[in-house]
Amino acid sequence: MSNQPQVLVPDTRIRILDLAQQLLLSRGFNAFSYQHIAKELAVKPAAIHYHYPTKEDLGVAIIQRQRRRLHKWRGLPRLTDLPAQQQLEAFFEVYLEHLQSEQRVCLFGSLAAEFRTLPEAMQQELRLLTLELTEFLAGVLEAGRVAGTIVFRGQPTAKAAQVLTTLAGALQMARVHDERQFHMIFEQLRLELLPE
């Protein structure tokens, strides 16, 4: 029997990332190990280390993938061609999808709760993700305000940060209670931002 790490099929990196993100969202980053991933994938932990030498590397890869997905989503013509109000609705839809998932939490919400215990590289990536989300949403809000389809007072960046933290918190509330809590908070946001 060889002591070499198992080299798995080409999609192993993706399978590892998918499972690690699922564990992160359901348990938290600090509450799972490579052993959990290896057991689920029926491989030795060395096979995980082959692709991600440290758990920090794995955590950074999860956040970087989320950032890439955000960049791709933001650039889709089916989104960029929409008026600001509909872009905001599309953004809200992402959080509604999180609500329907088993974890009922977003990546930002999960990692923000553990922020002080995360490795520095993960903290930096999470800051970048949060900045990019905030900048995108601030741009949508400002464009909607100019068009008269979105209403708010104050600076777009501050409002975007408030909306993001409200949505992340609403998902957390849904974990504690049920979907009604999320919908109550969500509808309040819509009421405040989107005029009839």
C-alpha cells in the first residue's frame, strides 16, 4: 500500500470546496475539520491536504470563489440591462434563495460571526467580499434614487451596508425562529426602499 496521497478525479477541488462551504454554513468554519470532509468524500485527509495544504488555504479559496461568483453575477447582461429597482429585486432574490437552503445563512453572515477567530488571510478576503458587495449595492441604490424608483436618505454606501447587515441578520433570525421572521424583516426593507 502506497503512502502517497490519493489523487482524485479533476473535480475533486470543486467537491472539496462545495462540501467545505456546506459545512461552514451549517456548523461554522471552526467546527469542521479535514476529517469531516475526508469521511464524506470517502478519501484520506491527505487527499484534502494535496489540494489545500492548510484549512486557511481552504477558507480563502471558499471566499475567493464567492467573490468570483459575485463578479460574474454582477456582469451578467440579464442583470446589468435591468433598471436599478429590478437589480435590487434580483439581489433580494439571492437572499430568498439562502432562506430556502438548509443552512439559512449567507457566507458573510456565517464568517462574520467567527471573524476574530479566522486566519488573517481569510479576514482580508472577507473584507474584500464585503466591500465589493457594498459597492455593488450602493451603486444600485444610487442609480435607483436618481431614477426615482428607490427611496432612502443618507449616503448610498451607508444604506448598502445597512441593507446587507439587515439581510444577513434576517437569515440568522430565520435559523432561530422560522421563515416568518425573515419575511417580516425583508418586507420592511422593501417597504422602506421601494415606493409603491
